[in-house]
Amino acid sequence: MTRIKQIFTHTRLVGVVFNSCRRFHAELVRPESSGLPIIHHDKYVCELPPSHRFPMGKFPRVLHFLLKDQVITEKQVWAPEIASKDLLSCVHSEEYLKTLLNGTVHEEEQRRTGFPWSQDLVRRCRYETGGTVLAAEVALQRGLACSTAGGTHHAFPGYGSGFCLLNDLAVAAKCSMRSTKRKVLIVDLDVHQGDGTAFIFKEEPHVFTFSMHCGKNFPLRKQQSDLDVSVEDGVEDKEYLATVNAHLPRLLETFRPDLVLYDAGVDPHWEDELGRLRLTDQGLYQRDLYVIKTAVSRGIPVATVIGGGYSQDLDKLALRHSIVHRAATKVWNDCEL
Ligand SMILES: [Zn+2]
């Protein structure tokens, strides 16, 4: 454990300066460590038309359950700033950002994202992206940080898709590489392929995209990640965990990332409305614990996002999404970060 501490202390001493992310630095001036950093903003959420299938209400409930169950205290909560247009332009095209921010998105485009355009929706996505950027930055300083949103991996540079308007993982990865060319490993265990992220980084040697997903699930047309692991419908805990185990340590040892961005989507759960796998709550907890511990025990900082999860029972879903924060808390305490 001492070794882990030394590595992270060293990371702090050498400083973390992102040219494009200076706006977040004020947030980092916290003299005392007050437990695992949880990144959350009230504006992670917005109104949707009644009976819209996206479970928007899950975001505040994740924080609610973490506080209610005394997994965290309010002192641990860090609020991100909204992602600026300048920041987003490191991934997204000028034209796309213009239409998105000005509300001139065509109806066909709106259908592809699954969301009717609104100012509040765009604001929500920008805060969510700011949250993932802050989680990455804080993780580099403290070893581990978890947002209560994020994982919008279907967004491409020039268009949104599948409930994803902005690719927060890609913006955070670009941002953390900008000044020092850090190497970033994106571990995407959402049940759907991280197609947008794979496309964005297909020719970027400093970012490795690892997507493990259900092969028969959305998107129909897959992109090529640096490593795609496609699993069959109906896979259960044991086989799933063995598959993660078969790849992750090797990736960490060969690619040797400076940061892991972990998309802990809960849609591989057996009750998920859009997943086709059969993981249990315990399986998700074991998965999250394994991913975080395997990286952190090697001195590699981890920032987590919640990824996808679909259920009409918002409390049940939010509790499921809070599994990653519970697993991260265990690693934080065990590793004395
Ligand atoms: Zn998903």
C-alpha cells in the first residue's frame, strides 16, 4: 500500500496542468483529503417529455442513495463546471457544436439520439462532460474519483447517437493528454459497444479503447476498438468475470496507461431493459471491484462513470448504478488512498 501512496503522491507533486482545463483548477484547491471524491452536479438532470424511455431521474437518485446509505458524506462531493465549447471542440466538430448549442439540430438527428432537443438537455450533457473531465483530473491527483453520470460513448465527432450527444469519455481522455501526452486506457464494460469512442481514437496511439459488450446488441454496425471482446447473449457472472480477468491485467501491463477511464455501465444486468446478459448485482460489484483494484494496486489512477442502465424502476436502477461507487469506496479504504 505504501508503494501506491508514493506513486500518487508523486503524481500530485509533479502537478496536473491541462491547458484547456484550467477552469477546473479552483475546484482542486482542497487542503484536506475528505474521502473518495464523488463528482456530481444538480444539473446532470433535465426534464424530458412524459413517458420518455430514458430514465433521466436516475442521476440525482444515485447521489441520494450514496448519502442515505452512508457510503459517502456530502464533504466528498465535488461539483464540476459546465464544459465550454472550446473544451468540447477537442473532440467534436465546429459544425456539430454549432447546431447543438444553437438548437438547429434536424429532426432526423434528434431521432438518432433518442432525445428531442432542448436547451436544458444540452446543458445537462455539458455538465456531465465537465464531470467526467473533473473526475479524470481529480483521479490523477488522488488516485481514484467517481462521477454520478457519464459514459456517453455512442457520440461521434459530428453527430450524436443512442442517447449520447457529447462523448464525455473522449473529451476527458483528450483533455488529460493535452499537455503531457499521458496514455489513457478506456475500459468500457457497458453492454453496448463504445463505438463513438473507438472511432474517435482509432488513430491515436496514446489512447487504448477496450470495449467488452454483447455482440448482438446496439449498435448494429460496430466500430473497431483497439480491443473488442464480444460476448454472447445470456452470459452470467462467472463467465463474464473470467473474460474481464483474461484481458485487463495484460492490457495494464503492456499498454501501461497513466490513467484508466472506466465506464461501469450496469446494462449487462439480468433485469436491464436493453441488455441481453445475465449479470447479478453481486456480479456487477465483483466486476467493478476487480477493475478498480487491478488498476489502483498497480499505481494507475482510475476515474469512473456510470454508463448505461435502463429500468422504469428508478430507485432500483439508481441503487444498481451506485454499485461502482460502493466498490470504489472499498478500494479507497483498503488502499488507504
Ligand atoms: Zn449501454
